[in-house]
Amino acid sequence: MASTLTSSPASVRRPAGPPAPRPRRVRPSVLSTAVLLVGAAYCLLPVVWVLTASSKSAAELFTTFTFAPSTHLWENVQDLSAYRGGLYWRWMLNTALYAGVGALLSTVVSAMAGYGLAKFSFTGKELIFNIILAGVLVPGVILAIPQYLLLAEVGLTNTYWSVLLPSIISPYGIYLARIYAASSVPDDIVEAARTDGAREWRIFTGISVPMMVPGLVTVFLFQFVGIWNNYMLPFIMLGDDKLFPITVGLSGLLNQGASQPAMYTSVITGALLSIIPLAALFLTLQRYWQVDLAAGAVKA
């Protein structure tokens, strides 16, 4: 009796194909690396100078090598803190208020305006968007005097509102939010939510905003840095030095340096301390730029 041997499909060995090609390693370009290093040096060299100069005394500031550090940093911080009862830290708090609240409100307004321009159809939509684009091209310095005259009519100059209110509307932030909402929020998801009976506010806050988080973080950072470094608007609007931000306050200290050379070290030390919050903010929020665009919709 002949026996027939059968083999299971799993035991059949298929002929091995050609080996998979190894991924090619991309060699970094020497030219691009050199350009990046030059750009990094260009950006970091002033920071290194501020760091080394703030560690010097007033006498060493003009007599020693530019990038030679010293040991007077803590003394300079103490002198700056003692100036007029700690007025510098008042300036720091004012700047944090202007930049934090102004950037937050600007991000909210930009998100709503950008989403509306991207997802709704209404009469005059293109005209409004073109006007916003034109506003991006207008320097803020040009608007400072008209804004001062308008706020003077309602008695808001020389108050916190005179700096906060003009910072809420950002044409560039609205433009970025509109572009990001159009690309990151699919129309199918919005229509599906409307079909399920969700209201527009619920769709915006529960579905669209989580998907727009990376773009809104970018808007927030741009506006925060812009307000933090703004000089002309608070210089025109404010007369009380207790309301000054860091930019205007340090400018006043710098003007005093002509008669009091010791104030130069205070100005440089104040500039160094003003960099720390910006660096901390960037290091804290940079992780949101790596979030997947659809992660928010899955969570919602």
C-alpha cells in the first residue's frame, strides 16, 4: 500500500527573492552645514556678548577683551534689582502681562477669524481676506500714532489698555490661522459633525481647535515675541515709568548711561534677564509643533 506524503502549505519553502536594497545614507552637504553654522554664529554671537558683558563691572566693560567673562554678574543683578526699589522687576511683570494676555487674546481672535474665513462662505469673504493681507504689509510703526489719537479720545492712553488693545488684532496671525484651518481641518469632519447635530461652536471648540493647536501655538509665539520686543507702541502710549515694559524701561536706563556710566552694566544685565523668559517659552512650547494634525480630532 503506497503512502502519499502531503506537505502543508506552511512547510513549503518559496524561492528566496533578491535581497532588499539597503537604504542609502544621505551624506550631509558640507556647504549647507557651513551655512547653518554661520547662521547659528550670527544669531548666538550677540547672546554670548550679552552674557559675558553682564558679568563685568562698569570699569571692566570698556577696558577688557570683549568676550572675556568676569565675576560680577550677581553684583550687577543686585544693583539692577535695587534700582528705584526694584522697578526693573515691575517692568518685567508689565512685559509679561502685555505679552502674555495680548498674545493669548490675539490667538483666540485669530483662531476664530481664521476658521471663519476658511470654513464659511459669505458675501465679501475674499474682500475681507484681501484687506487682512494688506494689513500684513503695513508696518506697526505707521499705525502707532493713529492708535494713540483714537485711544486718547476715550481716555485710555497711559494705561495698560493702551498697549493691550492694539495687540489683540494681528493680521498676520489671522492669515496664518486661516491657512492652517484650511489645511488641517478636513471639510468631511466638519460636515459629519453638522450632520450629527453638533452646533458650530461645539465643532469649533471640540474638533477644529484641537486640530489647529500646532498652528495656534505658532501664532501665539509670534505674537508673544512681537509684543515682548515692541518698543514704539508703549513708548508713544505710556508716560508713567511704572507702566513701562522692559524695552522702554531699559531705553531710559541707557539714556542715563551718558551721565552715569555704571548704568550700562545694568542695561546689559537687564537685557540678559529679559532673554530668559523667551528661551523658556520656546523650550516649553516647541513640542506642540511635532503633534500630528489629526491627534486632536481623535481625542475629541
